[in-house]
Amino acid sequence: QHGFGYCILHEGNSVCECISIAANPDCAEIDIHTASPYQRKGLAFLVAQAFIVESLRRGIKPRWDCNAANKASAELAHKLGFVSDLNYRMWIKS
């Protein structure tokens, strides 16, 4: 109901997308995926930037969540202006 997203198409195929993996009227959790051959070309920055602008236009706070070991995600978040303000433990059923 509150979700939205952006993608970059190449020859009719989505090669990079940024969607709200979870959203409500107050915030939207960002999820980004870029196909392997298109990584490290700045595409994730572009779709995330569009997502952030749309979030703010809607009065929704964009949120970024990533595993501490995911250096590329953390670097992109920093480049987009996000700051790390919370570390937490996640429990996974094995």
C-alpha cells in the first residue's frame, strides 16, 4: 500500500532497482539490487537518490539497513548522506 521504487532498464531488462522492502506512512526501508555486470557504475547511487527524493517528497523518512560486513552497502549509504546511529543483533532461525 505504501511501497514504491525505481529501476534502471537496459534493453528492456531491469539492471538496477531500489524499492521499499518495508514501508509505512512514516518511513521506507531501502532495498537495492544491481545485476553483476552493471555493478560499480554508479547505477545504485542514481536509483537510491531518486528513491530518497521521492521519500522526502512524500514526507517519509528513508531508512538504510545493512550488514556490517557489507562494505559496498555501507559506503553507498555514506555517499548518499546516511549516518550510522544504531547497531543491533539480528536473530535467524537455523
